[in-house]
Amino acid sequence: MISRASSYAPPVLVLLSSLFLLTAFLPSAVHAQPSIITVGTQPSGIAYDSAKGELFVANYGSNTVSVISDSTNTVVANVSVRSPLGVAYDSAKGEIWVVNEFGSAVSVIADINNTVIASVPVGSEPFGIAYDSGKGEVFVSDQGTNSVSVISDSTNAVIATVKGLNAPLDMAYDSAKGEVFVVTPGPTLSPSDTVSVISDSTNAVAANITVGIAPYGIAYDSAKGEVFVSNAGSNSLSVISDSNNQVVASVTVGSNPDGVAYDSGKGEVFAVNAGDNTVSVVSDSENEVVATLAAGGDPNAIAYDSAKGEIFVPGYGSGIVSVISDASLGSGTITSSSTTSSTTSSSSTSTSATASGLTSSSSATSSSSSSGSSVAISWNYLGVIAINVALLLVLSGLAVMRKRNYRNLP
């Protein structure tokens, strides 16, 4: 009796195994996730070394710099430094400059052997860093002393100090103008919400530009002659024209935007949003968001790999680096599956799309009209749901058959 009834079990188990394996692997096959690279604890800064095809990631919590090969997307070395934050690549010297916050210094790493070859004392609480290719100099923001240290890469010594800056943070070098743009949010009790412009010929502040609330990250767009600044307090990017040092646009992005990078291959600006674990992709021709991509936990920095056409995004809270291919984003404009409305200075246009497994979704609004909000559900996932429903029906049928067989047994 038992043997005859249990003869139905093997087909059931086979069917169960096959269908569950199919439904388990189908979503990952359809929606492949971005590459994930495990680095050290609390990755805080990142820079791309074009000569070596490597990314250098400052791991603040583990006092190391992870070296990632972009050909394999694996960590090939770890360099010990102290409390690393900002990172910059010196193309002329083949060196990586790493800010040491608590050491009030900058470590210099030779990319030929991944060893520290020098330590340069700067002001207190250094934070941001930028390489000036025109002058062969490195600019370091000293938040604790409200100054910027200017270092000669030929002597590894400070040759000037720019004073009078209000709690300087991240920095970007404008190669066309020979200027360094420094985010100066000011202290919490006395915010300035500005960007200071330093002339590298005089090492003096040439302008102060008011931007959004709590500015943080910054990047230079060489094609447009513009500087993009992330405003963590107002969830926006301020777009500054370097021709007149004026804000020419404001782009609404995700929650608590942080690091910013310019993609020269696509003419796009990427801003990481630490508040919602996303990356906003902004078209620099339209100054509007064209995609929103998923990123690792608590993303706070970003770097563009021009050789591979990839974006590397460290996740401060997760100890990983997410790798996003810009080829998955098309020609710079993502085809939307939802209705969008025109963008004004007080509204944002976003897109719902799927780009090579990176889900892009956001809503579009307009100051004059409201478009219908629609949720695009992938047909592939609907297929998975249908398979599971079919599975339940099949199992129910088999259960009924098995019960009847038990009843009909002698």
C-alpha cells in the first residue's frame, strides 16, 4: 500500500526541483546585478589611475587603500595608510595622493609598486584633494584650519596656503581655467553654502558662489565648461558655468547626494545619493536626470574609469564597491516606460527604465501639470509569477490524484 502510493513521489520531487530552480535563477538571469567588489571597512574616497588601469579606494575604517584592477574587478593590493579620506591621481608622476585626516598629512603612493614613498604635512583635519595637471600641484582642503594647502609634486612640500575658506571639503580642478573649485559649506552653526574658486596662478580666492544647502561633492565637466556640486541638504545638483562663476541650473536628484563624477564618454554626470542608496545620472546637455541606478549600501564617493566606460561607487556602510557600465545607459537618453512632463527650475524629470540589470525608477513632475504615475513591472517577473501559479496548480492536482490513489488502494 505504502509502496504503490509513494511511487508518485519521485515525479513530484523532480517537478518541484525543476520548477523551483527555474524560478530561482530566472530573475537573476534577467536582472543581472552590477559587479560588486569587497574592499576594506568604510570606503570613503576613490580615484582612477589611467596609466595602470586601476582604482584606488581609501578605506577609512581599516586604515588601508585597496587597489582594484579594472581588467578583473578584483583587489590586487592593499596599502596601509592612516585614516584615509580623499584620493587623487597624479598622472605626471604616476602617484596616488591620499588624505590622512587624523595624521594632518597626505600620503603619496607610487603606483608602480603600491608603496608609500612620502608623507606631506598639511593643515588640521584635511578632507578633500585635487590634482592640478597644469601646475603639477596638489590642492588639499584643511577643514580644521579653514585653509587649502598647495603642494608641489616635484618636491612633495607645501609651497602655499590659501586662507579664509569656510570649512572646505571636496575639490575639483578646472583644466580650462586653471582654477580649483572648493566646496565650502561652513560649520553647522554658521553655514555659508558656497563654492570657493581658487586661481592656481595666484593661489588666492577669486570668487565665492552660493549654491544649495550643505554642498558636499563636486566634479568638473570639461566638455561644457561647467562644475556640478551636490547639495546634501536640498537634494540637488548646482550647475556652475566657469565662464562667469554663476549657477546656471539646479537639478533635483536623490536623497542626500554625496560624491559626483563626470563621464566624458557619455557626457553625463553621476551623483551618488547616500540617503536612498542610488546613483542619479544627469545629462549635461539637458541638465536633467535620465536614470536612477541602484548602488551598494550608503554610497558616498564615485570615480569614472575612462578606459572601461565604467563607474565605480564605494559603499561606506557596506565595505563594497559597485561597478556600473555606462554602456548600459544607451546614448545618454533612457527610453522611459512612464509618462514624463517638462522640467522646470523647480521640478525634476526622471525616468523609469531597466539598464543592463540596473533598475532605474523615479517619478516625473511638473510645476504646471501633473503626469500620471505609473509603475513599470517587468514582463520577466510577471512570467515568474505565472510559473509559480502554474506550479501551485500542478501541485494541487498531484495532491488530489495522490489522495484518490490512496482511496482506491486495496
